[in-house]
Amino acid sequence: MKELTCPICGSEDFIFPIGPRNAAIMIIGDKPTDNDIKYGKPFTEGSGTILRQEFAFRGIDTRQFRVTYLRSHISATKKLSPKCFEIDALDVIKEAKNKKLIILISAEVVKYFTSQSVENLMGLMTTSQLLSAPCFCMESLGSIFNRGGVVGEVRLSIQKISEYIKKEGLVK
Ligand SMILES: [Zn+2]
């Protein structure tokens, strides 16, 4: 039996952040997929696997990262509720306070935190008025594949992020 119900939309399908609460690095993705809900954690799709593998290939274990979605749930009617979103976004911003690096993944997340399009910021470091840590921006891997993009641009972004992480000593 599920224990939590959203008082606004009635959804019971929440995906909560994973990884250590005091992690130096946080990944913020967009919203849960059906697969995530089935397994009860974020980034369960193939694109999540690629993300973990690309970091692992560079000697970085993403289990050291805090991983969350900007939306903890999609409303029970499968619509995106602005009210639910407001609450989720405040929680994420609160969680992000003690982080040293934030990785923003997907067009929606980049737009929300930087007011810019992901095309302008893909693979670049930037700042957000809502976050104290520097942010790296990436398109979601699913979107890249859907529009026939190549995994090369993902690799390039992860390479840059990995170099920064090592230079700053953000992981063990
Ligand atoms: Zn809700």
C-alpha cells in the first residue's frame, strides 16, 4: 500500500531523491517516467544507464551524487499541475543549498533555473539565481536520441563535467 497522497492532485506515484543527502553534486532531472514509477527511483530508463556508464568510464561513481527530479510526481490525471510543481521546486531549491555543483538535465529544467534554452547552454557551466552552486546544463539523453542526435554531444558534456569534478575534488 502506498503511504503518501498529494493533497493537491491525489497522485500516489512519488519519486523521491536518491543518493546521499550531503552529496557535493546534485543531478536535477525533469519528471518521473512510467518506468521510474514502476521501480520507485529516478533515471531508470536506458538514458540513465548511459549517464551512469559515461561517468563510471571516467572513474566517477554517480552513487555519490544526490539525484532528484524537479517534479516529484505527475498529477493523478497525468497532467502537469502548476501547484504541485511550485511545491516540488521549492523542495529541490532547498535541497540544492549545500551542494557544490548542480547538473541540470533536460530543456524544462534548464529553462526553469536559467531562463535560457538548453540549446544555448548544452555542455556549458552557468549560474542560476535560484541556486548557489554553479550549474552544468545538459539536454536529456532521451530527447537527444529522439531527435536523432548523437551520443557524442553527451560524452563531450560528461567529459567536461568530469574534468571539473576532479579538478575541484568533489568526489572520492
Ligand atoms: Zn500533486
